[in-house]
Amino acid sequence: MSWQVVADVEAVAREAVKKILGIAQDAIATRGVFSLVLAGGSTPARTYQLLAAQDQDWAAWQFYFGDERCLPVDDPERNSVMVAENLFRHIPLRQQQIHVIPAEQGAEAAALAYEQEITPAQPFDLVLLGLGEDGHIASLFPGRQYPENRLVVAVHDAPKPPPERVSLNYGALSSAQELLFLVSGRGKARAVRDWRNGKDIPAARLPEPQILIDEAAWHE
């Protein structure tokens, strides 16, 4: 793992944008396309605001989602709505570049549909991830088992609302060319300590991630 400790959430977002742009430039130069998996949460939201202000070859970007809540398409608690407000509405994109999880169909149907959607894009160039206070990533929670042969899984009875969700599975996440965690706030400090001490939390199951973390989350 590669830990980079910065001052605060703003610094996390600014450093994240630098890393995203560097990886995007390399991917587009090599293959003509950059595939980015987006995370939910307040820290990524600030990252998306800063990213939207960049002058990029946006036509070469493909956007995917790490997880989604099974809510109506316009519900403000959906990751897709948050990303649209902070990023998609501010840059020139075609609808074909945005690969939203159809979670409004229900967890099982949406997981099957999204697995078909992402299979041609494997492996992703970059996956952005947050860290839950319990150590969860995307909508993969501690103490839960998920089918290893599935790239996308239906999540039922999640320990935080809403209970029905859809998530990329460990295989789809860990096969990415790059993994970048964005972690901020004192509420994440215990999960960070568990991670650093080798506890088996979901975040610890991914190989060789880069972690951008602020001082508040680093020091409990």
C-alpha cells in the first residue's frame, strides 16, 4: 500500500485530481480511452467539482460506478445524482460515456444488467474508492460473503440505509490497473487504524492501492 497524508479534505481532493489526470493521460495515449470508476461520498464530491474545472479530452473518458443504492433515479441519495450535479453537468459528454447502475430495477436485476455492461471494459484503468467508518468499500460490508464468480453483486440487508444496493465485487475492483482511496475525517480514523494493523476489513482485501488521506483520518 502507498499512503499519502495531506492536510485536509481539500488537499485530498486536489491531489486526487492530479493523480486522475495523470492516469487518464497515460491511458488515452496508450489506448485512446480512459475508464474511470466513480465513488460516492463527500470527499469524492469535492474531487469531482475540481475535476469538472479541468480542460480535458472528455470524449475519451468512460465513466462507471462502484456501487449504487436501490432508489428512484432522481433520488438525491443516489451516487449517480451526486456525480451528475458535481461533474457530468459541467463537462461535454455523450450519454454513451456514462454507465449508470440501473439500481431502480432492484438489486438482483440491476446487478445482472450492470455485469453485462462492465464486462467489455475490464480491467478498468482507475477505480476511486472511499472508506466507510466500518471499513466497507463501495457496498461491500465487513463480515459478508459475496459470490466470487460475479463481477457485480446484489446487496441485501446492508447495515446502513438503504438496505438494498448494488456493488462491484472484489474481483472487478482488484483487477483495475490502479486503485485510489480518498479518505478524510476523524470518523474514518478507527477504520484506518484497523486497516494499518492488518484487520480483515473489506478495504484490506484489495491489492496495492494508493491511499490519499487527511491528517484527521490518519491520527485517531
